[in-house]
Amino acid sequence: MNIPESNVSRIVIVGGGFAGVSMAKTLANKNVQVILLDKHNYHTFQPLLYQVSSAGLEPDSIAYPLRKIIKKHKNSFFRLAEVNHIDADKKEIHTNIGNLSFDYLILATGTKTNYFGNKTIEANSMPMKKVPQALNIRSLILQNFEKAAIANSDEEKQALLNFVIVGGGPTGVELAGAIAELKNHILPRDYRDLDAKTMQIHLLEGNDRVLPPMSEHASKKAEQFLKKLGVKVHCNTFVKDYDGKTVLTNSELTLQSETLIWAAGVTGAPIKGLQANALIERANRYKVNRYNQVEGYEAIFALGDIALMATENFPNGHPQVAQPAIQQGKLLGKNILRLIDNKPLKIFTYNDKGSMATIGRNKAVVDLKHYKFAGFLAWFVWMFIHLMSLVGFRNRVIVFFNWTYNYINFDKAARLIIRPFNKSKL
């Protein structure tokens, strides 16, 4: 990999998500060699992927080059690579561009879409975990509008304008709200030959309420906001099958739709090579102790979504969101330095700063430890937190400009079919 030899400890971080980037920043200009590996050359701000999908933002406003993050970090290197195997005995990883030895290995590989074993749904639905997938959804939505404008039958038009979102968590709720705003503000202006009332957005959730990880207050308000936007919410409903045309559910509900977006869950993305008891199969996550060490290994650690750290407050592991990943990355960076200096390690304790979700213009819900609120204030707090959390000053400026423009003009400026999506090639 053309990594220079060094007389300091080599720390290899696999994954340029929130956890990996957080740790790389913590180790910046320390007396260690840091190698950051990822199969993409950019960090993705995943909480705003849904805005790329719904034509609110361009992808370069939520993505940031990984090399730019570490460019001022002395003794830090990035390689565009996919890690295929770990040889723990030799302290070596095997990648598609060669092998690399390590002193300490940090696994921050995150998650992938979980289809719960349903191959038909996997083959025909649209996932939204990566920037290219978000662009596929954007293209498909806009292509459906164009096809509906020239459709010969009402049935064909209805199927093209029926959008089914599976999963009522924050991703599903936010995406449903964003697509509803396309229906309410863009369709009547751009497609005057289409009746906007024909377009339907269905949100399907297997639990008895949307936003199940959040408070009942947040769930109730979110459902009210969604219905006000025209979204049809179906709780206690899960998809049994989807062939690309017809959505079959566990109830009498059957929907004809050309577009099913799958936001119903994730599973870990582990790397082959570690012993079986290091992985918790039901979650596909590495079992780690309070120092993020993978069970059975002293020099291999896991962070963020791929790590399951069972504690008294979180017996099933921490929530798979940005904050635990960022906090774990910061602490582990410091702990690795302590480990090198033979100092005692500090245990990880998650500082839960709350959770939030937005459901369109002026509508959001926020759950803090002692306070829960919804509406315009929650929407403003959501915008501020997400804006300041973006990596890079340029991205913050661009997103702020886009949000201001969209708010004033009731517009979504990124509604471009740059790369047409062929559903048959899924």
C-alpha cells in the first residue's frame, strides 16, 4: 500500500463514518501512525441522505473528502480499499489493494440494509444507506413523474405516483415528509398536467406507532404532522412480499406501486476472520467490553454501529446513531494513547444528548432528557444541530443556503435526473 515504515505504533481504522473520523481526529498529530481505510473516498453525513433522495440537497453538500479531513494530520494516511479478511494471529488485514500489518486495529464498518432474509424485497426495493442509493431514489422519483405525465391509463399513472416507504423510524418518517412536500409544492407547479391528488405516500411501520425508539409524545406528534402533509400512515403493518409492482402486507392492505423504499432496519457489516464468539449473530455486531475491545482480542477494537457494548442502561447495545459512534471514537483515541503509555484505560459511558426527527417544513419532534417538544422550535433546533454537525465549512454554507432558498421559495432546487436509474438492473 506504499505506507512508510515507522518506529511508532500503527493504528489501522477501517471505516470513514462518524466513529472512524472521530477517532482519526482525536489521534491527529500524536506520536502514532494512523491509516484510515474506506471503500469510498468521502465521509457521508447519513442523517441528511433523505434530502438528497428527495431533491432537497446535492450529494456533495453532505459528503466530505476523507483525505481533506486528515490532510493536516502528521503521520496519517488514507487508502481507498475494501477489507476482505482479518488475520488476527499475524496482526494483518487483507484488502483488495494488498495486505497491511497493524499494531492496533479499529473496526468501524457500520451497517448495511437488513431485508430480514426476503430476497424478493431485496431485489425489487430501493435501499437508502449510501449516496449512490440516494441518487437512485431521486432519479426514480423524478422519472416516475415524467412517465406519469405520458401514461396511457389511470392504473399505470397511479402505480407510478404511489410511493411506499417501509419503516417508520427517523429515516422513514423524514423521507415520507420530504416526498410529501414534493407532492404539495413541486408537482402542482412543475407538472401542471398531473393531478397532485393522484400521488400517494404510504408509510408502513410494523410497530403500533411511528418513531418507536422515541417517546410516545414524539410518535403522536410525528403521526399528526405526517397526516397533515397527506401521508397515509399504516402501523402494525409489515411487508410480506414485493415483486416490483404489488406490495403485499400482513393485513388486507395491498398496494400497486412502482417504488418501494426500504427503511425498515439495518444489520452490522462485519469483516471475516475473527473467531465466532466475537460476533453476536442476531445483530451482526461485534461484542465489545467497556473499552470497545472485541471479545477475545487485546489489539482489535470495534466502534459505533458495528459494536455491541451491553451496559446496565443499554443491555442490547447503544442506539445505532451518530452520537454513540462519535463519543466512542473520541474516547478510544485517547485510550489507545494510554494503552501505548501503559496507563489505565477509561470505560465508555454514553452521554445521551437526546433524539430528534423532522417531518417537513416547520415540523419536527425533539426528545431531550427532561424536556420534549414539537413544532417550529423543534424544527429550528433540528436544523441548527444538523447544520453544525456537518463536516466542513463549505458544506455548512451550501446546506444553509439551500435550506434558506427552499424555505423562501417552497422549492427543491436539486430535482435533476443527472444519472437515469434503470430499475430492471437492480
